[in-house]
Amino acid sequence: MTIQALRALKTCCIGLTSLATAMTMTLTPAQAAGDLLVAPTRVVLDGDRGTEVILNNIGSETATYRISLELRRMTADGRLEEVSEEQSNQIEQAAKAMIRYAPRRVTLPPNQPQAIRLGVRAPEGLADGEYRVHLLFRAIPEARSVTDQTVPDGGFTIALTPIYGVTIPIIVRYGNLQATAAIANGRMETDAEGQSFAFDLSRSGDRSTYGEIRITKPGLDEPVMVARGIAVYPEVTKRTVSLPVPPEIAAQLSGPISVAYYESANDGGALIAKSDMIIR
Amino acid sequence: MSKFIKAALASSVLVASVMGATAARADTATADARANILQQVTVNSDGTALDFGTIVTGTAASTVSVSAGGRSCGAGLVCSGATSAAGFDVTGTAGETVSVASDPSVTLTSGTNSMTANIVASVSTLTLTGGVGSFNVGGLLNVGANQADGAYEGSFNVTVNYN
């Protein structure tokens, strides 16, 4: 076989391989390397007892994940903003220092779960309060092979690799902490993406509130709308909650309604705040 | 240990069986069933990358933006080829509200040459209606005047934050 024939064969093989890759991708679009599952999605630690968080590789290839402690601050519109080491305050630094966890890096074949152990070591004389960090799970992208880095003859090519992951809050409550919340100023808002129902959620006390919002209408047994995972963290005393609503629900959100904020079922499901209002 | 993990991950099945057991009231005998049920979140890339396509540079600085809606090619540039915004799928508890954050910008390098791209996620808050949600990440590429040819590479962070 001549060298030219070999080259032709190689080109052909590469072509076939890329075709096969393309076909695989169409068949299983949701299985790129780095896909992950994390459970539970929130950890509250009272006292010294630790817990476990499960990380599972749900991609189709072996992936390496890094687990790190990050700081986030809630903004007035309820988003979580990244806080760098230099910007961090004393409470945040104390929170980061008291959480122990392992392993911090793990390589998992597909469908292999791994438990990440979490513990708290509160220093002597720690002030009462709520301390919070966000545990970040993120896949480390594979290094590109040299053959992928072909330089084009003219113009340029761009390869942008997303490094994606998920954070869950780890909350340590120290001392007897209380919090109350209040709901006010319910309103419908319209923007480019459609309609949303917004209201102000204020909080007072020395810990966060967390739970679900249930919007009910008099005469209807079932809530018109339920939104879960609504938190107000201690760094804010008031935030806006804006919930996108599809048109059929938006049509129901007029006249007298009742907006209630309940603890999640895991925390007891108690009512935190409730407000009756009239939407025009 | 692994049994516990499997039990936890098979939460939906367990929920169904536990609820079934509660609903069917036995008249003669009772038995306790216990399971540690954890709420889970998954984040998947949907297979599409953030792709600016092929760009032929011009003599003046310009920009190329890519979003789920398509591409906008700045004055002085020639753009061709298919483009795409990176897509992600999130699953979790129905009705859960999560926030999405990405790096504001990324520097792409090719040897000693570089350019920057601004990264824009399509949403900052995502409601998992029915337990699923998806978003995509587009960008605005800042192409310099007479940007050097080459294969530019970079990576950017995208994070789904649970409350």
C-alpha cells in the first residue's frame, strides 16, 4: 500500500470517526463529559453533627470533579453574587474556616456516585449566628489533544469550553436564632420575556428564611401557583421576588389573592408569613 | 455505603412505594417503612457549544455576537458557518427557583495573541417548571483591528446556584 493510499485511508477514517461522533451526539445530546447530579440541594447543620452530600457522574464518560467552598451574597433582587476572598467579611471567613469536607477532588466513571463528607468545627467563643458557605461541584475539563488544535490557513477559529457546575448552600446555625418575614407590594410586571408576578419579601432576625411561596385565590382549593426554594439570607433585610408566570396563570392573578410563605416540608412546613392583597 | 447511596438516588421510586404503602391502609397488620429521601439537582450540557463560526477579520475593530436567536456580525467583518449558543439543562424539584451565573468575560488566547469575549447567560433566575429548566449562554466577541489569525481558546464558568 502506497503512502498516498495510507493518507487517503487516514482521511477517510477521520471522516468516519467525526461522522460517528456527530451521530452519537444527536442520539444522546444530554451526555457530555462533566454532567453531574448533586443531592441534597441544601444542607443545614445544627451543632457538631456532620452529613454527606452525594455527587454522581451522569455523563457518558469518566470525569474529574473538583469540590470547593465558595462565598455568595444575596442581592436585592434575590440573585446570588460571587464574593472574592478580598471582598469577604469576617462572618464569611469564619464560615469558610469551620467547614471540613472530603474528598476535594474525585474522578468518577459514568453512573458512579461518591459521598462527600461534611463536618463542622466551631472555634472557641464563636458568636451566635448563621454562617453560610456554598459548596461548588464542578467538572475539570479535559485537556485538548494536540491534534484538535489545527491552525486554519486564514481567519481564526475559536474554541470556548464551558466549565459548568452547581452550588448548594451549607448553613451552620450556632445559638438560638429567630427570624420573621413579611410580604408586601404584590404586583404584575411585564418585560420582554413575558409577565411575572413580583412582590417584596422582607426579613428580620438573626437567621435566614427559606421555603415556598403559595399563591391562592378565594374559592379555589388548589394554589394558583407554587414557587419553591425561595430564601432571604441574613445579609439582606429585603428582597424582591419575581416569578415568571405563563399567560394562563397570569389571567388568574387579578383581584383578591393570598400570598403565603411556608417553610419547606423538611423543616416542618410552618407558615412564615402571609399577606392578602388585591392585584389590579 | 453504596447501598445507602443507591437508595438515596432511587428517591423517586422510593417516594412512590412509600406513598403507595401509606395510601393502602391494611386492616390487620402495619409495618414501618423508612427511607432517607434526598432532593437532587442535575446539570447537563445539551451538547451544543458556544460557537462563533468562522470570522474573517477586517482593518477596524468590531464585534460578533451570538445568542440563541442567532448571530449579529459587526461592520467590517465577514462571518460564515453555523453558530450556536451553549445550551444547558437543569432538573430538580418541581417549582424550584435557582439562579444562574456566568463569568462576565473570558480571554481567548492563541500563542501570544488574545481577544476577549463577554459572556451572557439567557436567564439569571430559572424556575424549574415541572422539575426541568434550560438556559443557554451566548457571547459578544471583541475582534481587534487586524486580529491575528490562529486558533483561539478559552474557557468560562457557568454555575447553577441553589438557594
